Amino acid sequence: MPAKKRKLAAIDMGSNSFHLLMAEVSMTGFFPKPRILARHKQKVRLADGLDDNDKIDGQAISRGVDCLKLFAKEIQRFQPHEVKAVATAALRKASNQKALLDEFEAALGSPIEVITGDREAELIYAGVCSASQCRDKVLVIDIGGASTEIIAGNGPRPNVLNSLDMGCVVFQNRFFKDGIIDKTRIDQAIQLAEKRLSPHTQDYQHHGWLRVLGASGTFRAVSEIAAAEGQQVLTREWLGQLIQRCTEQGRVQRLSFAGLREDRRAVLVGGITILFAVLKTLDVDKFEVTTGALREGLLAQLADKITA
């Protein structure tokens, strides 16, 4: 008798964190949806290891190998029908990509696909739609460690997709590496992000949107600070005030806001300067935060494949 359920594992090797989702999907019914049974996340900070020649250093590689060995043990216990692992911007950029992949695949025991920016944006949109009701026109923003994906879509269909060369870890290291936060550096970070986005502004505005949804770590950090402070609606004005408060505190290690987790402090300013620039350039006044991201999109597409 054919199995009524299949186990799946999806691995998202992001530039800041690695994620493992383990799920099962029913092989019966018209619209099979994976049910997530376990989530595992590790801060690997792969993009933190990129040097001026885009080579990822040994410490970052070791963190990645250690994480993937742990994931391999979880997968071995879970015994999934299929495993799919993808790597994003840090590995796309890495000049030592081939050597890295050899080490990472040996540690994981499965092939790893380094996906394009467009593919990353497509999976992010699919993940957001799997978690949120995307019935009308939406704008989805995902600020990763080494890239930022911005997608305008209508319902489940993405129409304008771009992956931009800017991320919270990369910007943190470029503008705030010594820990100092001042207005000049903030302005430089915002201006560079605006410059990276500006060639695409007209495409997004022509498409239009009714809701703006943010995915992944920077948005969760902002949402948690807002919730702790009783800020019910996330607005560009409030975000600008948060950036000003970061400037007043002066140093990364001094950043202290209710709701700010220790693991986000180190890359908060890099992320929120990019976010502010995106909101300003696209003239967005308010935004929401969604729980869906690339890993949920990867899982959804994996489920569609095996149940087709």
C-alpha cells in the first residue's frame, strides 16, 4: 500500500543563519500542505567571514560545517523521503565557493544548490504566501545577511523580482564594523541602499501593492522592539525614530531596547538602515511582518513536487 504521508526536510543556508525544517505531507487530498514537525536554526554568520576579495574565512567555514553536521544528525533520525538544501547570497558571492561546497556537502551528506538571486526571491515569495493570505497585490521585502530581495506580486504569482547586493551583515561590516554609530555613517548606509534600489523603483511603483510584508530576521527584530514598546503599527516614521535612538546610543554594544534580542544587536543597524532606505525610496508609510520566508517556500515547492 502506498504511503499516506511523506517526510520532507528543507535546508536554507542563509548568509546570517542556517535553517532546517522537517515536515510531513499527506499524499491524499487535492491541496496537500506540508505540516512542519520541527525547526532548527543556527547563527552561522557566513557573510561575516567575507573578506575584501569575497573569500569566506576559515572561522565562518568551521561554523557552517559544525551546523551542517548537527543538521545531518537530525535528518538521520528523521529519515525523510527527500532532502533539499539551498545556499544563498554569501555562497553566491564567495570566490572560494567550490571548496566551500565540497566541505559543506561532506558535512551534510546531501547535495547543496547555490541558487540565483531571482530564485531566492521566488522562494521567499512562495514562503510568504504559504504563511500569509496573499489574495491581492502585495510587496514582499526580505533583508538577509548579504542580499535583500524585493518582490511585487498579485496573489500567489510574483511579478517583479529583484535580489539586491545589500544585506544586514554586509552593511554592518561596511559602515559600523568598529561599533561606532553616528549620523554620517547612518546617512552613508541609507544612501547606498537607495542607490542600489533606485534603478528598479519605477517597476515596483507601476505594479503597485495594497500591503507591504516583511520577512526574516531584521523584520522580526523590529517587530519585537515595537511590540515591547507598545507600538501597534509599524511605520516608516517610527523606524526613523528608532534609527535616531541608535545614533544617540552611539555604539553597537550599547544598543538597548526592550524586545531586542542579544543575537540581533550585532546586525540591527545594518538591517534597519536598509529597511528605511527601501521604505523611503518606494514611498511606503507602513508595513507588516510575516512568519513565512525562503525555507517555507522551499518546503512548499518540495511538497508540490512529490505530490504532483
